[in-house]
Amino acid sequence: MGELTDKIKGNINELAGKVKQHSSDPETQAEGAAQEAKGKAQQLGGKVKGALGDDI
């Protein structure tokens, strides 16, 4: 179940990051870019878990 959880969390973080990047505040935009990158990394982690199995 770790695979699905990571993918869902990744999607949520990526979406929240994209929303924050549309802010007029440069600090919030940078935070959004970082959050989007974190979401992409979580999704990748979920894909790896799916390929190797949840035992890792």
C-alpha cells in the first residue's frame, strides 16, 4: 500500500505547489516550486516501490 500512498501524496504536493507558484509573493512562488519538486519525487518513489514491491 506504500506505493499508492506515495503516489497520492505526490499528486497532492505537486498540485499544491503549482497553486502556490501562481502567487504574487516571490517567497510563496519559490515554496511552491520546492513543493512541486517534492511531489514529483514522491511519485517517483511510489513508482519504484511498485516496480520492486512494497517490501523495500
